[in-house]
Amino acid sequence: MTSTILTSSQARSYAEFQQPLWRRMLFTREMAVYAALVAVMLVASLTVKNFAAPITATYLLLDVAAILLMALPMTLVITTGEIDLSVASVVGLSSVLTGVLYEAGLPFALAALLAIAAGAVAGSINGLLVTKVGLPSLAVTIGTLALFRGLAVGLLGTTAITSFPQEWRDLATSKIPGTPIPSVMILFGVLAVAFAVLLHFTPFGRGIYAIGQSKEAAHFSGVRVERTKLILFILSGAVAALAGVYYTLRYGSARGDNAMGLELGVIAAVLLGGVSIFGGRGALHGPIAGVLLIGVMASALRLANITSDVINVITGTLLILSVVSPSVLAWNSSRRARARARKEGSASG
Amino acid sequence: MTDSSAASRSGPTLVLDKVAKSFGQVVALKSGSLELENGSIHALIGENGAGKSTIVKIIAGLYQRDSGRFEYLGEPVDFTTTAQSKDAGIAVIYQEPTLFPDLSVTENIFMGRQPTLSMGRIDRKAMREETERLFEQLGVRVDPDHPTRGLSIADQQLVEIAKAISLDARVLIMDEPTAALSGVEVERLFAVARGLRDEGRALMFISHRFDEVFALCDTVTVMRDGEYIATSAIAETSVDALVRQMVGRDVTNMFPKEVAEIGEVAMSVEGLTRTGVFHDVSFEVRSGEILALAGLVGAGRSEIVRAAFGVDPYDEGTVTVAGARLRPGDPSAAMAHGVALIPEDRRKQGAVLESGIARNITLATRGRLARGGLIWNALENDSAQEWASRLEVKATALDTLAGTLSGGNQQKVVIAKWLATEPRVLIVDEPTRGIDVGTKAEVHRLLSDLAGQGLAIITISSELPEVLGMADRVLVVHEGRITGEFSREEATPEAVMHAATHKLEDVR
């Protein structure tokens, strides 16, 4: 008997994809968020006074830049099925460290670098507790959320450090010449490309999805599950600390309670952007649209003189809808299929 | 027991006639027909993708048929939920029991319908007594207070059966219940099944093992490609006839191990120990050789190879591949030295079900495929195209999710993933579990071919004919120790089974 396996004599060939490119691009969760973003921007431009002004875009982007930065590593962390709730506390800790080190006489750049390194250490604490001790990241990072915030407030008390060099402060709030876009978006753009490449175009990124979809199968396929998670927690800590340096300069103030509660905004935007809380699903451009959508809505409502409580209610509702809608759609389509099957069954039977 | 008209009514209990089911353009079942009689065990056999599971799901109310006739107790029925079929007295026992692991056996049996005392308190005593009575009726011993987490799959199935009986099920459908059971456990399950048949219930049994079909069943229905082929009384058919009906052709040689040149030692394991799991395990495998690890389910065979590959830790011993000692607990180190493991549990450990075929096939080679550290779809698809076609994976597109493939095709995807790593040592754990006869023969031929190309192969199988047909050498594992080693000539069923069921001292 001749072998039919391992010979190309009877080679089958497969389509690369089940659906054409435009369908795969168009009918995605991410595109729906981008569509919503465009729609909200259009409606707000037409109905809200001053929304269409370039200065609105500048302030909007300055406001969301820290969240945008943190959303990048958070997307990767959540794709592995983990979560990092400590990011906003790392922002606070990094802000305080930058301030304290600068006041102690270090050059600002060195103080900022040391704060970012401290952020990486904070991230590695999360990562080691999750991977080596084996605790769930939800519990670990709730703990370190309190721990890092406590350290931040403890270091500086209720005072604030505001004596930062003016040229650095100006840099943080400056615009790309000739545009209303803040310069910090260049930093974000570079990091966004780096994280997109890491997630979507490296073997490491393939491992991230495999871990999120089936940790066990990934482990059996030689994916270094623990090492991958540790690296992502360190990245999350370092980028959160970078966001902390930006936050300090943007508001010209290092305080222990900087960015308090911001982690929820980051996670909400990532989930809104189509990343599955259970891991294994999502793409980096989704959360970016998620952050911008929430930012644009908040900005438009604020310009329309609607209070921040109402804004919170609206973003919360939006988040719930976005998490619920996929399952409602799935439920509805299966219900329709069943009804159709019943009709055909009774017609033929 | 069954007090209704069912017992007195003549004619089949359950009838499916030319039932069809499609999902979009995919036809899962073209024309399925089946008649289950009271007091009879009916086998349903066919290759993977023949439509057996679809029939089970239609009977269970999980799917609704598109057309055809479905009658139960002489009445046409339309089950739209699993609760409806359960209420009607149809119970389905799946290969993987679906129990609540932290609840006791008793609590599982009465889940959702606990007997109550006044003020809604649960009557634990009545529940426990009823459970004991059920197990007595079934003639088996299972501790009613034990949480189901620690129970073997065989015991969990018995709990499911007890639950079905307590619901007074008239029809019991068992979907590959024996796939994960050892010989003794299969016998016990069969005794229970025969008892239920003699009580007048209708049973349906799905299996890929012919010896079991012949040992247990009264009638057999064969399906192929979603269509009904034939129903025959067991006494009037033969394995050859059934295989012909199943594949539509003769399968001349199920275990075609060809002679290959046995070369250098490819992998050697020395004194491998994991406390409480396996002890002082030593063996070596040479290139061109197929080494089989035989033994009962739970003897520790899978644990040994998992530790050798690095997915599980071990306490003592060494694993050496081509002169290099492997770092313990690191599968990627084993892979770098040319070791591949096709694991036992295809759905959990082998394939990433939510991922496409291409991403699955390239998961273990993604580092090698990358150019300058980067990887993209085209690179993966080229490699996946080649390996999927070599293994003749049945699918239309490379981004088809692995979870939507049949068991045999999933296994081919997993095999493709590991062959793509171009291993020197290939470890296969239950390579043919739950896959159809045609694919089984293909896998056997593939292993033989690979050995011929100089790979060292370690295979684990619970099917003795497979072990004896394929292996150049058989190692028998009993309770975590190697209790026998047989060459191809020495390995008789009796010798292997004796070593598999006795401690070392008794064997020698």
C-alpha cells in the first residue's frame, strides 16, 4: 500500500480565508467602535457649540493621552486572560517619585527614568505574584492597587510638588507644529506601533493569543506561559509609570492621589474596544477607538454643559451595552435560526 | 418502574426517519434513520463526520431537524430544548460527564429536584437512601457522599446513569462512553447496560471499537457521510462487513507497521521519578523504532511522557536526547532538541479550538517561521497549506476554526502542527482515540512511514490490537512502574495484559 500521507501527490489546496478581505475588515467589533466614534463626532460637531473647534481636539487628546498609553499594554494583558488593576496607582507612585527625586536635586530626565524603572519593578511584583505564586491577577492587582497608592501617598503626604522645569511642562502640552494635535501623540503613536507589532506580528504575540484561548494547549505547544505574562505585567507597570510622568507634567503637579480611579477608565475602554475579558480575542486598534469614543463623548457632553455625573452614567451604560450586545446578537440569531428550522420542519413534515 | 403504556405498546420506542440537518451550507446530516426498541441495545457506528453526533443532538433536543420524521412512543415529537427530551424520558450520557465537581454524588443526582421537608429544607436522608438504592439496582459501588471531582471518568458516568435512572429514563443514549475507560471499567459499564436492557429500556451505544459493539449490542446501524447505510442484527454481521459499510471500501490492513531500520538511541530516560505518580522509570527509544507504552488507563503512562517532554515537572532522573540533557519542566527546550508530543486530550491540550487551522499548525513553529523576528499571515499560511494538505485535513479555508472540525480532522491538525517541527522523537498519546476507522488506519500508516524515515516514536494506546499491531517493542506500565518489556514477537495479548494488571514481583 502506498502512502497517501506525507506526499504532495494528492495535494489539497485551501483558501487562505473563509471570507474576502473587505468582509473581514468591515464586519468586526473594532469597526463598529470606529463607526460609533465617527458618528458621535459628526453629531457633536453639528449640535454642540465649539465642539468642532481645533482647540477641543487638543484638549481632548491631552486629557486622554494617559489612558491611551495605559490601554496599550492593558490590551495585551487582558488578551492573555489576566488583568492589571494597579495601573492608576502606578501613575500616582511614578508621579510622586518623579517629584521627590527632582526635588532631591536630580535632573528631571533622570528622575523620570528612575520613576519609569520603579514602574517596571511594580509591574514585576504583580507578574511574579501571578506567575510564580500562582495567585489570580484580579486579587493580586487589587492588592497592589492599594499598596502602590499607599506608597505614593505615604511618600508625599497631602502636599504636592509643583516646581517642575517649565521647558518640560511646555513640552508635555505642546502641539505638533501646524496642527492641533499634542506632541505627546507622537510618543503614543510610536508606542502604539510597537505594541501593535508585538501583538500582531511576532511569535510572542501569537503566544499571547494562544494563552488567552487555551492556556493548556499553549503550554503543550511550547509557549512560555509564565514568562509571557511576567513580561506583560512589567510592560504594563513601565508604561503606566511613563503615563505618570506625562500626567505630572500635564497638570504641573506631583501628588499622591494623581489619577485616582483611572484604571477603570482604561479597562472600560479596552473592553469597549472589543477585547474579550476572557482573553484570546481583540486587536490593538479596538481599544484606541474605545478610549477616543469615551473621550469624545465626555468632551461633547461637557461642552454641552452636562454634569460629570451624567457623563459617568452614560459611559457606564455604553460599556454595559458594548459587553452585552455581542451575546444578545448571538442569542437573537440562534433564536431566528430555530424559528426558521421549525417553520421548514412543519412545512415538509 | 415504567408504569405507563410504553411497556405494553408494541413497535419501536424511538424512530428517526430520513432526518436531515444543515448548518448554513454545511450538511451535517443528509438522511438519518434509526429505530430503537425496548429491551435492546442498539449500536450506532460510522466514521467521524458520518452524522452520529448530530443524530444524538437531535434526539437530545439540542438541535432541531430540518426535515424528516421523529417519533417517540408512537407520537411525532419536536424537542426544542434538552429539558423537553429529558422530561420525555430520554437521557444522554456523554463521553465527558457534565457533573458539578464540588458537589457530592448524591447532590449531583438530585440537582434541581431535591426532595424537601417542611419549610423547603432539603431532605438529605431521603436523597442519600435513594442514591444507595440506585447504585444497588445498578449493582455498582460508588460512595454517595464523595465529591465528584475525585471520581474516575468511569464512576462519573455511572453517576450520570444513576441520575438518568432516577429520572425514569426509557431511552439511554451513550455517546462513546468507553473512550476513556480501562478494560475492567468497560466490563462494569457493560454489566450495567445489560441490566438496564433487561429491565426493558432502550439503549443506544456509540463506539469506535468493534469488539465492544459485538460484545454488548443486539443490533447495529451504520452511517456514512450523513446517510443511513444499513441496520443489521449483530449475530448476522461481521467486523469486515461493518467496516465495508462504514468506509464504502475494504480496509485491508489496519496496522501496517512496516519493517524499518533501527538506528541510534534517540532519547533515553533514566530513573525518572515523580513522587506518587511514577517511580524509577528508565527506557530508551531508537530512531526508526516504535516503542509502545501499554497499560491500564491511570497507570501513569501519560504522566511519564508529559514529564519527559517537560509539560509536567519531575523530582528525579534525567531525559537525554541525542546526547543533550533536557532542562526539566520546559517543553520549549525539548522542542529545540527535536522532541514532539501529541497529547492525549486533543480538545484541551492539542488544539486551540478558538483559533484557525493555520494558527494551530504554526503554533509550535512560529519562532522558526518568523523573519527578522516578525511573523505574518502569509508566512503561516504557506506552511499551514503544505502541512494541512500533506495530512489531508478536510476543511475549506485555513482560518476555519479548529473547534468546528470533526475529531479526526482536529487530530490531523494537531499531528500537522508537530510534524511541522520536524521532530527526531515523536511521542503520541492515544493518537487514535475517538477518531474513525478510516482516519485511524491513516494515522497508523503515517506512524509507520515516519518510523521508516528514521523518527523515534513513542506511542501510548489503550487499544491492545493497536499496540500489538504497531509496536516494535512494548513497555508495560502498572501503577507508575515499568512491569514488563516485550519484543514484537513476545508481545501477546495475554503477556501484555498480565504485566498490565500485576505488580512487578508478581510478574517476575
